[in-house]
Amino acid sequence: MSAIESVLKENRVFEPSETFTAHANVSGMDAYNALCEKANADYEGFWAELARDNITWKQPFTKILDESNAPFFKWFEDGKLNISYNCIDRHLADKADKVAIIYDKDDGSSENITYRQLYERVCQLANGLKSLGVKKGDRVVIYMPMVADAVVAMQACARLGAIHSVVFGGFSAGAVKDRVKDAAAKIIITANESVRGGKRVPLKATVDDALAGGDCTSVEKVVVLQRTDADVAWSDDRDIWWHDLVQHQASDCEPEWVGAEDPLFILYTSGSTGKPKGVQHSTGGFLLGAIVSMKWVFDYKPNDVFWCTADVGWITGHTYIAYGPLALGATQVVFEGVPTYPDAGRFWHDIEKFKVTIFYTAPTAIRSLIKLGADLPKKYDLSSLRLLGTVGEPINPEAWMWYYQIVGNSRCPIVDTWWQTETGSNMIAPLPGAVAIKPGSCTLPLPGIIADIVDESGAPVEKGNGGFLVIKRPFPSLLRTVWGDNERFKSTYFPEDFGGKYYVAGDSAHRDENGYIWIMGRVDDVLNVSGHRLGTMEIESALVANPLVAEAAVVGKPHDVKGEAVVAFVVLKGERPHGDEAKRMAAELKNWVAHEIGKIAQPDDIRFGENLPKTRSGKIMRRLLRSLAKGEEITSDISTLENPQVMEQLKHSV
Ligand code: WTA
């Protein structure tokens, strides 16, 4: 494979302000470099010290990293701890009355839950689950709305040493069934319904469907939270209401002390092809990654109000809702609703209402909020904000600039955090009081994360050239295996092509002259136009830089001469254009790309839609777009799409 070419030119740089740097947990580049050097000089000692300082151990570890059975690495193996103890109990001495969770409900009402109250709710549920026979190592599927109780359920499992597997509440019965079966779950925790954007979605009925065929023989009980007044079908010997289960339970529950390597959870990644993988995380290493990134990347301070808008169905909701903020004793917003309800000002309204200081969301949310109301943030007092973050995909520089200027009032650094379900916590992101930021770059690796960009032989590529993003040393929060499939773990993440030594992320990236990392997209999405290998991200960013464009996705389609031609799927800020208007717009955008990055990247084919096909977590489904580009019938299941109706619009070239 020839190197992947980088064609994007982005020259804007924003230094951290003196005040931000003065108060930052990692203050200035010297402090950042010192941490990196410490990790380089004594890699294990570096992580061991952090693990001792940040985690409360029941039994201290004596072993640090065991690489003898690579890539099945072990960290802190003989240490014993409980993550729920670390997230709750250890704060009770001095923070019992501090608000842990501001539960921000769909209808706009809210409820404050203190650390003491959270402790009691978690203990009662843990005792209830115990009464159902749940013990260490058992699997519990959590299929719930974004209610505060979803966090309670995760914490209760962790308290017992049970392994949770959260299944996103938007998934179908088939997806629930596959995951329940793969994990052989004993218990499912769900709700009668969820409420999103004023609409009710049945959850219990979906669980009933999933269990109907009789395939899920492992399931003994279904615990049902009563979120709404809706009646649901009931199976007396299997189903039990959450409120009945906890009613007479004690509000104390001794945590189960587990080994650092005991699994904390499984989280299935849908991936674009094939059977979902059960990404399995450890207890100690995962917790450490969550804590250090909260301190370094989110610069967490005791007075912060932290808001991560993800769903607990995704890794971001695990690390930066269910565990990270609680481990630090933070106050955080847990948001049940959707960003567009009651209108596209919901985020800004709630930032003002709860005086949020750190706000973490996804580029896809940012782009859709620009489209629906670019001026809306100005209606609210957002002066409480001090730090903004993004995650999930590369953020196009123009969306970044809007977030920076309009939401952050050019005051708040943006931490563009690159990481994955598999890495468990942030890997590459600016430490905001140290690293100057550039729109569209996730900048530099966290201290102790040895990231590099290599060609297919594993050799580092020259600056400016694209290649495979790898992590060269095992780090604590890395996944331990794919549940029940060690071979798949090895071949997917430590492939022999790279000598089996490096964690291969599956993303393409390049480094600029300052050593900053720019993610170019998934390796599988790279286009090959006339022998030039181009990442999707850069062409998409060029399109989004046009003032009329809200969103864009590009894929390749076979071309006799060029090998592949670029096909662009575009959403405009205004109406979707038709007829001559669409032709004129398409011509204008082709010229625009040629002018911004060069003729080589110019789309042959442009299609306009009101939206793009996205997974429920907001990722663009390029696999479907590739089929559309080639004019193929879509035969795969598109029921897990957020917006299946846009597929029809995108079938046709202008
Ligand atoms: C992409 C989400 C560019 C990337 C935490 C990665 C990003 C995949 C970024 C993992 C970012 C995530 N910049 N790309 N800041 N963050 N990605 O498992 O392709 O849902 O491999 O984890 O999202 O997605 P996942």
C-alpha cells in the first residue's frame, strides 16, 4: 500500500490562555513533556504511581504489567478493588451531600441526587440483584433509557462484581437477543418505556420480543423500571418491578472485592460488518484510564459541573458518565432527552440552567445544531463554560470554529478526543492548559500513550504522509479480549501484518510539522483515486467549509480510468435543492473542492439529502453510501439506522 496522502490545509492555531494554563491540572508544555518523559523513562513505574495515587485499593498490587502472554496483557493483577466503592463510598466522608447527578429529564424537569442518595440507591439495587442470585462474574444486560437509574444499575452490577453489558435503548429485539445470547446473560434490566423528545418508546415489549423465541435460555429474571404509566405484558415468574425488588432492601451493601483484571463490563461494538464484538474491559485498568483522562484532558476541578451528552449505551457514556466523573466525586448532568427537544436550543438552555462548566458532545450533534439554529447559543448565558470537548469522529474545522466561537465565545479550549470502545479512555487529545489546539486535529497523545503512524510493514511514515494509527505499548485501559473469542481479539487488534506487536486502531492518520495527529477516517474507507490514496475526512471537511454546506460524506465508486471516483453526499444548511438548482449547486461544490484541495479530490457525483444515514450513535454509515454510490440494492438490515427515510433521497445523482 502506498502512503495515504494528506491534502487538507489547516493553519489556524489557538494557544491556551494564560489564565487557563495558570489553573490547569497540567500547566504548560513543560509539564506535559515532563509527564511524557517520565512515562518513557519508566513506563511501568509511571502507571503504577498513577494507579496507587488515584485508586483506592482493598489490597495493593505488587505486580504492574504482565506481558508474558501478549497480547493478553495484565495490569495490577494481584490488586483488589471495587469500582463502585471508588466511585461512591470513598466520597461519603467529605462529599455525602454533594450532588453527584443532576438528572435532567426529557420534559425539562430535573432531580438532584447526592452521593449519599446514590450510595443508597446503588446498595439497594445491588442487594435486590443479590436476592435474585446475581454474583461475581454473572452477566447482566442493561437495556434502559438515559435515566439516572441506568447509572445506578451499572454501579450496582459493579458493586457485586457482576459483568454488565449495556445495550443501547434504541436497538431492536434482534440486536438485544444476539447480545443476550452471546454474553449468556442471567438478568436483563430494562424499563417499561423510554421517553425521548416527548415520544415514548417501548423497551419491555422489545425485551419480550427478544426472549420470545426461547433462544435466550440463560435469562432468569427481567427487572423492569417503571419510567412511565404505560401498562406492559407481564410474565409472573420471570418479570419483577424494580421498585418491588428494592423495596425492603437494606441501604448498605458490602462491595465485592475483585481482582484488577476481573472483567468490569462487555460492550458490543456494532462495527460496519460482521457479528458484533463483545469488547471486554478490566476493572483496575479501565478505572485508571477514566480517572487520569478526567484530570488531564477534562482538567477536572472539584467545582466543575460536567456534562457528557452521550448515551450509556456507548463507551463514552460508560467512561465519562457512569464511572469517570463519579470516581472523582464530580457533579454531572445526566441527560435523558434529545438535543432538538423542545427545540434546537436545548443544550444551550440547560448549560445556562445548570451552570455547566465542561461540555462534551459529538461532532454530529454540533453539525445538526448548526443547521437547525446557528444563532441559538447567543440567546443563552453560556459564561459558566470553561472547556468544550468532542468525540466520535473527526470534527470538520468549520464546525469546530462555530463550536469555538459561538458556543465557547472564543474563550474555551476544545478537547478533540480520539479514542475507541476498545481503548476505554481518551488516547489522543490536547491537555487544554498545555497543548495549543488546531481545528480538526486531536493533537498529541496523552502521557504514557505511545501512539505512532506506520505503513503496512510497521515502519513509521514520514511527517505529512498518512498511514495506520497504532499504539505501540499496552496501556491500562485497553480492552482485554473479545468476549468468548480470543482469536478474533488477536487477529483484529494485533494483526500479524504488523508483527502482532502493536494495537492497530483501524484508523488512518497523519502527523503535521508540529507532530500533531490528524485522523483521516477508518482505514476501510480510504479512497484510491488515480493511485492517490485519500482519506474521507479531508474531502468532507473541504465540503463543509463551504458556507452553504451543513454535512458531507464521501465514498468511492469504481471508475474505469481513475480506479475510484469520489461520490459526495451533501446536506445543505438550507432546503434540499432540486432540478436546475441542484445542478448549479453540484457544479459549484465540485469547483469548490478543486479549489480548496485540488482537482484530484473533486467529486464526480454529488447527491443531496436532508440528512445522511447514521447509526444511532451518530456515525455515518459509509458502507450503505458505498452501495448507493454503486447503484446497488440495499439488502442489509437498515432498521438500526436513526433515519432510514433519507436513503431514498440519496439514490439519485444530480
Ligand atoms: C472515530 C468512540 C476522529 C475513530 C469513543 C475511532 C474519532 C472510532 C474521534 C471509535 C476523534 C472517535 N477524531 N475520529 N476525536 N473519536 N473517532 O468505538 O474512527 O464508538 O476509531 O468510540 O470513532 O468509535 P467508538
